[in-house]
Amino acid sequence: MPLSADDPSDHRLSGLRRRLALERIGGYLLSPDQAPAGTKRLNNLLHSSKLTEEVVEDELWQQADQKIERGREQGEDAAFDLGEQ
């Protein structure tokens, strides 16, 4: 039987999924050993009024530019896969 929007257990499950995703991303931000600190930083950022679409877009472009520059320094073609770390 599917859970309804009014079912409190559905809200708890949604919250659990969100916390697990934050913890996983927190581990990527710093290191697996520092996942709790990364999770806290990410949670604070997501609740910040300073976080806007423009800030996120600027950061993503900056990271992409850095990755391209590192590729050029290593003699890679500019068309390399941006999805790999």
C-alpha cells in the first residue's frame, strides 16, 4: 500500500533520505573522515539566505574552468569528459 502525503511515516522517510544524501555529499566535500563537518557545512549553506541560483551557477562555471585548465596543463584535449574527477 503506497504512503500518502498525510502519512507521518512518509515524512520521516523523506527526512531520512535527505539526511543520508547530505551525509554522503558531506563526505565528498571534505573527506570521508570529515563527512560530519562537510554535512554541517552543506546544511548551513542550504539554509543560508545568501545561496542563490547565481551563486551556484558561478561556482559551477569556476569549477569547470579550473578543470579545463588542469586538462590543458596535462596536455589533454579541451573536449575531455567534465564528469570525471
